[in-house]
Amino acid sequence: MDSASSVVLQALTQATSQDTAVLKPAEEQLRQWETQPGFYSVLLNIFNNHMLDVNVRWLAVLYFKNGIDRYWRRVAPHALSEEEKTSLRAGLITNFNEPVNQIATQIAVLIAKVARLDCPRQWPELIPILLESVKGQDGLQQHRALLTFYHVTKTLASKRLAQDRRLFQDLASGIYSFACSLWSHHTDCFLQQIYARDEAAALSSLERTLLSLKVLRKLTVHGFQEPQQNMEVMLLDFLEYHPCAFIPLIQRSLEFAVTYVFTPAGEGVTFERFIVQCMNLIKMIVKNDAYKPAKNIDDSKPESLEAHKIKTAFFTHPTLTEIGRRLVSHYFLLTEEELAMWEEDPESFAVEETGGDSWKYSLRPCTEVLFLDIFHNYSQTLTPVLLDMVQNLQGHRIVNIVTNVTLTFFSAVYNAVGLAAYELFDNVDFDQWFKNQLLGELQVSHHRYKLIRRRVIWLIGQWISVKFKSDLRPLLYEVILSLMQDPDLVVRIETATTLKLNILLIEQFLPYLESIFGLLFQLLQQVTECDTKMQVLHVISCVIERVGIQIRPYVGCLVQYLPLLWKQSEEHNMLRCAILTTLIQLVQGLGAESKNLYPFLLPVIQLSTDVSQPPHVYLLEDGLELWLVTLENSPAITPELLRIFQNMSALLELSSENLRTCFHIVNGYIYLSATEFLQNYAESLCRSFCDLLKDITNEGQVQVLKVVEIALKVSPMLGAHMFQPLLPAVFRGIVDGERYPVVMSTYLGIMGRVLLQNSSFFSSLLSQMASECNQEMDQLLGNVIEMWVDRMDNITQPERRKLSSLALLSLLPSDNSVIQDKFCGIVNICVEALHDVMTEDPETGTFKDCMLMSHFEEPKLSDDEEPPTEQDKRKKLLALEDPVHSVSLQQFVYEKLKAQQALMGDQGFGALMETVDTELVRQLQEFLQGL
């Protein structure tokens, strides 16, 4: 162990180096040791040794923590032994005396990760040891144990399986009183130390109080099935998790929150986080479905009626009016700090405003969400209040008023009208307001007026999808074109976002496309924040998506810039995701011309879909989508495009939600260049498919089998040869009568291709299966035909139904007694298929096969329709050679029956036809008239 510790310690030390020449080999060495027995015991010794360098200890903790996710579960590849895990669990809770805060937090999280998997069954001693340590007199030990206690409680509370929840409830009932007393003790200590003016001790007690409260909160909210029966268990989080238990607190909670947030009582007392919590409390009471009666009042639960009654009594007209007015006139106003930030760092301001934190934690989004919920639930009361504020604005034109106070108030009212657009639909004539007032305000160029320009263009964006006449859009595009050149960056960013919502009628937008797209590209280059670049890229993607091939003349500069942006964003995976989305739209817009992007495009796809590269966690989904559209629009295979497929084996092993896209990519390669692709990759693909089929859903099986079916369709000889290992399972599935209809249909589609287009291979497969099943070939063939006829109803696609009839007819003419014995069934299938595909020409009264295709026609497209991709064209050309589309079923039936008649003679054939139902014979003769 000592020698192992020294080499691991050396590698960790090198891995903290700033020199990549030292760092990279050390990281690689540590990666190799991850699966070695004893590695995590060495790491434990290293991070528990307080004499070592902090950075080295920190890294040891991180490697240990990451190893839990990968190797702690018993079923994991290279899982840790039970003996080592027992030793590690004991070592983790020997001492709670870590001196470094950051390392102590990581160790606490690490212990919680193990607890999630092992507590209480494999680690029953954990909770008792934590409780004992929390009671200790040593300040450091007490804090570290309490920190660990919190993280363990938080983790166990997050488990959602019924058995895990019962275990947590048992734990909660056993330690709840202790947790209450712990919180009470630390709170008392804090108050005494504040009174004694012992600031250092008070801060320490306050931290313990907070940790105790967090533990108590998790136990309270997640540890009790019927919390209302325990008076100790009453916290505000119950509103979310146990709304009925909270009903007795609704009245007092609303009085408390509204008093402090919406009356003068809170002035000088409240602070932002307190206001946010109060607003969240009001919002959750207003919005909670458990507090609303059913549409039919008699169907309502008594609890819902009681809660509704309390809310109705509280939210009177004066109260709602005051809340509505103060939300707009006080909380919606931009603060001096925000205005200063706009001046000093406009891009950061724009990111804060449009992105921001979750509404639960940040005041502005929290305020807006509360306004929306209250307005939605009490619109009859609040609509007149807001309209009155708008009316007052219209009476005071602000073109010449440039004080910040007035401008921020106007901006706040416009904000409210934008948020409430759907509720105000019937009460505001937005078109007139746009023409008579808003348009004029957008044209005021005063520097301070940027507040209004920004808010008005945002307001228009909110109303576009609600109520905006299409004939006003060209006027709006003129405005957007002007504002995209505004001196203020925030206004330009807001205008770009509004544009994204406004491209509905393409013909109206096309005259502005070149100018606006150029300005968007300029904006993309000007902004520096990752979030803003993502925002602008998203707008650019939307424009390209909407105008399709019309974008081709204008993307040159963007195409040249994206490689540079990709390189610059190496550390910013979310920005890279936005670049991938833009590339997807670009490739679709450029079509076959996208081949010119390959020097940049293909390495991007390669990196994004390589599961051995860390960025794939973020980039994989968009990278696969880009890979697929690149294939669909590729005019021809290239060695580089073919080489990327080396990434696919590992992707298929993942069996993730992206599997369907992976199958589409495989199909794309087959359509693009079946011969080259299958010769290079069919063997590895076949192995992957065999592994997948062992453990996959029926839907997944169908996706795998469709790949084989397409390969047989594109290249019948090579496809059968390359996917030969999969075909016996298909054959057995047919003979055994696969019960899942869609799987059976696909089996028959595959076998139909083999029988019709590669009869010699079918014969060798039949011989192989007869040998494996210890049956005569003729007997096995009879079983296949019988099951095929019996399961014809499983096949719903007309193409596959026609294929089945062509395939079975291809067995004729035959003197084989088994085939003649099944003749009736074959004719039955043929007549069914003729009903599917034959249409009557009303002028001539004759029948024709509607699936026949004689030549490739370029479709006539409207402006809104996308042109066919290169893959669409390949499919069309392939269809021209496909027997399903090139062979007349009517003619084929006639020729095969004539050949059988010639083989058997009229008398023998007549006897054979007598085995067929007379009504079927009549329908058959009707279809074959004139031949």
C-alpha cells in the first residue's frame, strides 16, 4: 500500500501541474488506475492526510467521487469488490476533522453518493455515527458531521422509488425530534452570541443553524406521508408537496406576505431574497390546483372548496388592485443599479434580462411570473386596472419627456401589457395602438429613449402571435431593419429576438432578407458573451429554417465565421450546441452545396459524436442530427464522410434515446453508397445489431430490421451477404409465428426481398435452416408459406403487401407438390394485393397498378415547401428499379399463372384452380381482363 500510495501521489501531483506535457500523461495514468483494485483505498489515504498539498488532496477527492458513479454499483463493469467497499465506508466516517472547507464539502457529497447506494442496508452504522458526531463538543468535528448529515439527508430524500421513500420515512420518524432539538439549540446559541456581541461565534452558530434547518426541511417535506397529523411537522415547503396540509396556513401566509411586499409596512424592512420568497408563497397559493374547485362544483373535494373560500375572502377587489398596481409601478421599474449596468455593460444586462436565473430565486423573473399568475386567475378585476394605466400613458405622450423616472414607468406598463397579451386579447386594439403610438415611439432617437425602444419592440414580439394583422408586417420589417442599426446594443439584441417570432409569411420577409441577415451577422460578431452569441445564433438559425434555400446567396460570411467561433468556444459547450443547431439549418438550406462545408463540418460531427471525448455529453444529440442532415443532403460519398462512421459502434452500445437517429444515419449511408459502406462497415454493424437484438424493445427490433430491409432493397445481393448472420433469426421468427404484428410485418418484408430478388440466397438459407431444425426443406418451405398467408393481415403498408405477393408468385411455375399444395393461399394473397394496388380508370373502365413509376419527376413546389433532399432523390431513383414500383402486379400474376398452366397442362392447372375459392377466382378474372 505504501508503494502504491507514493506512485499515485506522484501522479496526482503531476496532474495538478499547469504544464500540459506533465499534466496529460498523469491524467492518462490515473485513468488507467481507475479500475485497479485498491486505487480508491489509496485515494482515501491521500485526501485524509492533512499534511499533503491541498490541490493534490482536492484532486484525490474528485477522482474518488467520480469513481462512485462508475464503479460502486455491483453490476457496473470493473465494479469495486465488496471487501474494498466495506473498508472504504469505514474509512470515510472515521474522522470528521477536515480543515479545508471546500474539501470537507466534497467529502460530504462523496459520502452522500455512497449512502444513496448503500444506506441503510449495507451501511447501517452511517446515521448513528453522524448523530453521535453532531452531538460532539469539538466545533470543527460538529460542523463537518452536520455538513455530512445534511448532504446524506438531501440525497436520501431525493430517491423516488416507493421502497426508498418508505425507508426515508422510517428514518425521519426516528430522528425528527433530534433534528428539531438540534436546530433549536443552534438557534438559541446564535441569539445568545449576538446578544453578547461575539461576532465570530455567532457566525459559526448561524452556519450550524442553517445546516440544521436544511436537514429539518428535507425530513419534514419528504419524511411524512400524512404530515398534518404531526404538529411538529409544519414548514412552508408543504405548499408544494402537501397542499391539503397547508390549508390552515393559507390565510396567515397571505396576510404576512402581502403586508410586507405590497403595503408600506415592508418599506425599509424587507430585502430581495425575503421578497422573492413571499412572492413565491403568494404565487403557489394562487396557482395551486388543489385549491381550485372543479368545473362542476358538486365534484369538488371539501378541501378544495375550503381553500377556494379562504382565497376568495382574501383577494378582494381593493387588495387585487393594490397588488396589480404595485407590481407594475414598483417592482417592474428598472432600478438605478440596472440602468447603470445597462450603461456600463449592456451585453451582460441583456443576458440578465432575457435569460436570468430561475424565477424562484431572482426578483425580476419572480415578479413577472407572479404578475402572470395573478392576472390569469383574476383577469376580470385586473384588466381594467392595467387598461387604466395604459390610457394614462396615451394621454401623456412622452416623446419630449426624457427623465429616467418617467421612462422607466412607461417601460414597466409596456412590460405588463406584453406579459398579459393573451389575457388582453379582447380588450386592446393592438393594430391601432401600433400604428398610432408605438410606431412613433420606436422612431425617437434620443439616447435615454432606448428604454422605450427596447421595451416597445419586445412588446410587439409578445403580441405578434396573439393579434397582429399580416398586412402590417412589412411596416414592422422596416422598423426591425432600422432598430437592428440602433446605437444601443441592448435594443439590437431585443430586436433580433423579436424578429425570430415574426417570420410567418416568407414572401413578405424576402425583400428584407439580405439586409437583415447581414445585420444579424454583424451583431453576432459584435457580441462577446457566450449567452448572447447563443441568443443571436438561435435567431439566425430560425431565419435560415424559415427561408430555406432562399438563404443561399447570403451565407458566405457566416460560413467563413463559424469555424473561428467554434475554435473560440472550445470551453463553452452550450455555445457549441448553438453552433451545431445553426449548422443543421445551414446544411438544410444549402442542400447539395453543403459539400463545400465538409472541411469544417465533418471534424465537427466527428468530435460531437465521439463518446470517448468529454464534450459529447453536451454535443451528441445535436451532433447526430447534423450528421443525419449532412448525409441526407450529400451529393456523393467522400472518404472523410465514410470514415466518421467509425464512431457508430460505440453509439449503438450506448442504447440511448438517440438510437433512432443512429438508425436513420445508418440508412442514410446505405442510400448514399451501399456498396462502399457495406463493404467497410457491415461486419461491425452486424455485430452491433446482434448485441442489440438480445436486449431491446419490439420497437427497437423494428428499427434494426428496417436497416436490413433497406440494405436488401438498395443492394439485394450484397445486403443479403453482409447481413447474413441476422437472417436465420428472421426466418425462425416467421416459422414460429412472431406475435408482435409490426415485427412480423418487417420479418416478411425482409424475407420478401430475399425471395424475390435473390432466390439463390433464399435457397441456401432454406437449406441451412432445414439442417438446423432437422426438417426437410420442402416441409420447412411449406411452413413458411403457410405462416406468410396466415399473417398477411399483419402487413399494413401497401408496398410490403405487393412485395409479399410478388415474392410468393416468384415460386411459380413449380412442380413442387408443397408449393402446389399452398397454391390457394398464394392466389389469396395476390387477390388481396391486387385490391390494394389496382385502381380503375373511369374513362376506359380498365384497371392499372397505381404503384408503378415510369420516370423521375422533379416535384413542383410552392414557396413554403422545402425542395427534395439529395436522399429524397436517391430514394426516387431507387424506386424506379424496385420491383414493387417497376413490375405490374396484374401482369406478373397473369404471366406466372400462364407459366404454371403451361407446366401442368390445362387439366392439371384446372384441378389446381379448383382448390381456390370460387369468389376469389371471379375477382382474379376481373382483375386480369384484357390480358
